[in-house]
Amino acid sequence: DEFNLDFAIFPIGDNFTMGINDAIRASEFVSCNKIIGVHYDTFGFIEIDHDSAINSFKESGKELILLNIGESLEL
């Protein structure tokens, strides 16, 4: 409520950045339910299971938006 964020952008690739569970927890810290994931799937060490990640966020009452490399999103 302090920041009234419509969305937040979090790294979710794990290993070198936050992982999925860390990002869910961070979204609680900033009171934001819509997260755009970044820093994932660019090489083997940070590949994620998209369905599992989206479901983990959904189970926490949140939305995870994952873009393919080169894809854009109008905010």
C-alpha cells in the first residue's frame, strides 16, 4: 500500500538472482501482485519451468508475466 505498485519487475532465474519463491516473497515486501519476470531462460543455469513458476505465483494469489526473448509488453 505504501507504494501502490501496478507491477514489479523481478529477476527469477535463480542461481545468480532470486528464484521463484524469493520473487513471491519479494512481491509481498512491496505489496504487489503482478510480477514481470526477467533474467531467466537465457542460458542453462537460469532456465525455469514456466508452468510451475506461473502456478506458484497463482497459488500465492499473484500473477507472473513471462515474456519470450525478443517479445515486448505494453504497460
